[in-house]
Amino acid sequence: MNPNWRSFLEAAEGNFDSASSDLLNFGDAAGELQAATKQTIITPLTHLGLIEVSGDDAKTYLHSQLTSDINHLAEGKAQHSGWCTAKGRLQASFLAWRKGDSYQLALAADLQEATQKRLQMFVLRAKVKLTALTDSTVLLGVAGPQAAEALADAGLPCPAEAMTTAQEAGNTVIRLDASRFVIVAPQDAMASLWQTLTVKARPVGVPVWRWLDVEAAYPLVTLATKEEFVPQMADFEKIGGVSFQKGCYPGQEIVARTQYLGKVKRHLFRLRSAHALKAGDPLFSPDNPDQPCGTVMTVAPAPSGGFAALAVVQSNFADNVHLESREGPQVEAVAVNP
């Protein structure tokens, strides 16, 4: 992330994870979690990176690589999308939107560099340029009952519907759902925006935003879960992340066959656990002695105590899921889309 932005947040009492550079909290992790249940909050989305795809062939190129229908991604709209291996496994997931003639892709920061490098390998002779914007552009998350008012006070536009965007003076606002927004702005504009937005929105760390992701059932692929799932295992098609009408893309044959044969045995579940867990952890069931029955995707501390998570779990073993081993602590698993 941009060192000036990090210094600004540290001056605002932000505490960072030394290993991941995620912003952990602003000095009161428990209070920040509680605030997210009823107040308006603002989060520097330091766990996300940003890639811009531009050039005359950008649309055609992305349409041929990603799982969503980029050809019909209009100005003012956003999409969830994925990028699969030839075996149909998600190697990255994106929030994608248009900005003029270019496309912007927000993804897990720990995948940004490798994903951009690999995407570049498939450009070949196409007129396409991939640019990392992580150091020059900042992403903020705003959520809660006064989120729209906070945007208005900062002179930012407020998209009217979920998965739509609005742009003004070089800033982009994406509405994820009824009360969650992502702001994308140049780094040099963020200090003044932050000062205005924090009048109504309480600063919180990335773990709070991850908890909101769990509540919203948003399956972000990270380095820990890269190439673990075909899209349907993470219910990715149910958030509009897969088009079954478009042409070929890497892994398309396997993704389509999985859909039409209806053989998906694993789906997205919310977990509740009194014990710590992390993305990539395997899950087990005594009823399935031969192999793990699931994998954790996203983890956050829960306001009520313990931990909340999203995990891909084999449905017929979801009533008896354990951490670490078949004899490990049992966790509660509830289907996101029963």
C-alpha cells in the first residue's frame, strides 16, 4: 500500500498487522465490532488490491478470461467475477466495474501481483494494458444506517441500486447492497475525504469488514484458498459471478458441465466457532473418515464472541463439522443458500 496513506492512518491511531499489512483496528477492536452492528463505520480496505485493464481490446480480452459477462458490463454497473484455471478452479475473484473505456478489478491484495503477472501472459498481441493501481488509489468501505449521508457530506455520489456505480471528480462509489459502499479515489484525495467521512462514520479495522462479508455471504478468494473451488462450490453463480450464456474462458467446459449435471456436493456455509480458525483451514466430519469435508474461506471475529466464517462444506456432512481433525472442536455450519 502507499506509504503516505499508511502513515496517515497510523497517525489516526490505526494499528497494522506486520505480516499482511492489513489494518487491524483503531485501538478498540471489540468496540469496533459492536459499532458495526448498529452504527455507520468506515474501513480502509487494505486487504484488497486494484488492477486496471485498458486498451482497445480490453473488453474482448476480459470477456475471454473471466467467468462473468464483461461484454454486457455497462457504464454504471458492477459485477462479481472470477478467473479460473483450465481445471475450472478459481484462482482469483473480482469486483469488476467500468471506468470510461477501461475496467477496474478489485481482488485480494495477496493475489494482486501474481494475478496481474499471469493475466499479462494471455494478452499476446491484443491491445491491452494491465496496470496496478494499489499504490496510487485507495479503497474505503463505508457501511451502516448513515452511509449515504456520509457520502453526501463528502461530496460523493450515491448509487441508487446494489451493484451499480457512480463517478464524480475522479472518484468512484460502488454500492454493494442496501447499506455497504466501496469508495475508490486517488491517494492524494483520501486525507480530505477521510476527515469528512469520519464525522458520521466510525473508523474500524479490516476484521470488521470481513465480518460484514461473512454476513453478506461474499466469497472472496485469497492466497489461502486459491485453486480450491470451482465457482459453484462457493455459490459464486448465485451472486452473478458466472454467466452460462457466454463463450469460452479458462475452465468454462468444467464449470458448465458442473452446472448442467447438477453434481455440486459442496456449497457455501456460514460457520460459528468458539475456537480460532483461518482461511484455508480444512474441516472434518466423523461421518467422512477418508478426507476433509470442507475448507474455510473467510474468517472474522464475531460481535457476539468467538468467530464467524464462510466455508465451502460438503452438504451431506454439514450437520457434524469439526476443526483441525475429526476429533477436533465442533462448529455450527448453516447453509447460505439452503
